[in-house]
Amino acid sequence: MAQMTSGDASPESPNGDTSGETLAHARFPCGQCGALLTYKIGTTSLGCDYCGNTNTITDSVAPIRERDMHAALRALGHARVVDATVNVIHCTTCAAQFELDTHEHAGQCPYCGTAVVTGTGHLKDIKPQALLPFAITADQARESYRVWLSRLWFAPSSLKKYARADQQLNGVYIPYWTYDSRTHSAYRGLRGDTYYVRQSYMAVIKGRRVRRSRRVPKIRWTPVSGHTRRHFDDVLVGASRSLPRKIMDWLQPWDLDRLVPYTDDYLSGFTSEIYQVELDEGFERARQIMDATIRRDIMRDIGGDHQQIRSVNTQHSDTTFKHILLPLWTAAFTFRGKTYRFVVNGRNGKTRGERPWSVIKIALAVMAGIAVVLVFLALANSSGAFDALQGGVIESLPRDFNVPRF
């Protein structure tokens, strides 16, 4: 199936991956006509666009295992540093030499179009362990993009012309880390329980000042402390710097239960990136995600009507990781001199991206909102109902809610 060409054999790194000075790369020729085989989206096959021949991708039967993060970090600390500034590919079809970007390890020869997948060991010590193959075609992704663009609120009216049928999309596998960790968190804080007291006040009803009363909420604070535990599974962190993190995070959730063991075959015909966010840096981002969940757990554990967290001490254990590749369709459009990027989830078509805003539409919406408020206030003041409404509703408002006076 895939033909591998490489230089001298490279030694195995302490974490079980190979690394070396020479570059290995794979190409996928058709066994009948010699043309390029590329991955057929939604299948487990490579196909030839010329003669129709297909080759079945043989997935590894080995399970996708979590790897100990601390052991990997120790191994990385002893691994030699490799110069990754040059990534020269020798095309075995046309004999041309060309470079891939240093953050890519799959692409095409710019001279003959041959798809190549380079080994990652010469650039990074941790190879991909698994991936999700593309399940959405370029046409389906283009339609998802068109629908997303048409539904944008407060977008310039002229933006709809960018929902073109010939929009160029690039299929790319983006590197991610997943982290598992058991956490034990000790906390101190305050529990707040709400109680009510009666308070009198003066109101103007139909032009007359009258005394009224209302229930005012108070909070009784009690010091608390405790412990919470949680096991986090597959906390996902993008390992690319090519796209803003917010765009990558928007595309979640992913069907990670359908990961398949990594093989070069799925990358044929697509671009693939090498991770740019290191393992330990990715875990720091994962900790932030976990901390947000832990704080919610603590709030529930404190109970009461209000909670304040004064301190949290979280210990992590049994921390493991996977390095995986996830499929995206990416593109960009230029609108009024500015470039906007968007991505489409290669599994389910979910689309997110950067977008322009219409200042005029936003201003009109704000003015309309102000007009509605003014009409309401005019009607309330003319009937004297506003003060009555204020006196009755305020009983149900929290203490820290500032009621406007007019």
C-alpha cells in the first residue's frame, strides 16, 4: 500500500517514538495505473481518481493507550534537541525537492501533486497515537459554511455574496492533546443563607406620598471547608498555533469514542500539522479547564444560597495523555480589506469562525431597544403603576440588585 522511503534507521527515543536526522515519508501509488491514491472521506479506503481502484486501509488492532505524562516529560528532558528549521522532501514521483512548513508533516508535491506524509520523529519526540478520519466532504463543509454565514446576526448585508459554491477549502488534520487526571481538592470558603427582614419606605402613588413596606433579603455567612474529588477524562487541548484557540475550542464536542489508531493512509490528500504546543504547556491549559469544573463542584459542595471560595488546593494523580489528530476544513475570506478565518468540523460540519459586524445594524437595534424602554416608562409613569410595581416586585429581588430610581 504505502511506500516508505527513508535514510538510515533512527534510534528509538526513551518514550517509545523514533527520531532521527533523516526524513522518512510515505506516498500512495495506485497498484493498477500508478496514479495518486488519496483517502476517500467517510470510508476506510484509499481511492484512485483515474482508474477507480481502491485499497483498504488496515487499521491497527493495538488498543489506543493512555500514556503516563510525567514519564513522558522525563524522557523528553533527556531527549536530544533536533534542529527542525528545515523539512526537505524528496518526491519519489518526479524527483523534485521541496520544503514543507516546519509545522506540517503531510502535504503535496508542488510540482506533480503527489501526496506525501513525513515521519514526525525528526521534528517531535511524540508521534500521533490516534485520529478521527474526515467524515464531511468539501461540498458538505461548503454548505455548512453557507448556512452559518446566512445565520449571522448583525452581519453586513453584502456578506452573503461570500457564500459561494466555489469557496476554496483546505482539509487539514490539527494536533490535539487529551489529558486524564484524578484530582483531590481541599477548599475553604463561606456559605451564604438568605433570610428576609421587613423594611418600610415612602412611595408616591397617584401623586400622594404613602408609607409602604417590603421584604428585604439578607445573607447570613458561615465559614466552611471540605474536599472534592473528580476524575477527568479526555480533557481536550489544541496543540496548534495556526488557529486562534477560541476557534478550535468552538468546534467541540468531538466524537473521541470513535478514534482510530494512527496510520499515514488517512492523511493522504490532506495537510497535517505537527504539534506546536508542547506537552507540559498543553497540560497547563488543561488544568485551567479542570479548575473551572472543580470550582463548580466546590460551589455545589458548599451548598446554601450563595457561595464564596477563599482558597483551593488541588492535587493531581494518575495523569495521562494522548496525542491525536482531528480533521478540519479551513478557509478564509477578505471583507472590506480585512481577512476572516473560519473552520468546519470535519466530522459533523459544525462551523465557527471570525466574522464582520454591521455597525449600522447594531446601532439601529440599540436605538430600537431604547425606544421600547422609553415607551414602557412613559406608560408606567402616566398610570402611576410604576411605583406600585416597584414596591411589589422588589421583595423578590436579591439584596445586591440596584433598583433604578426615576
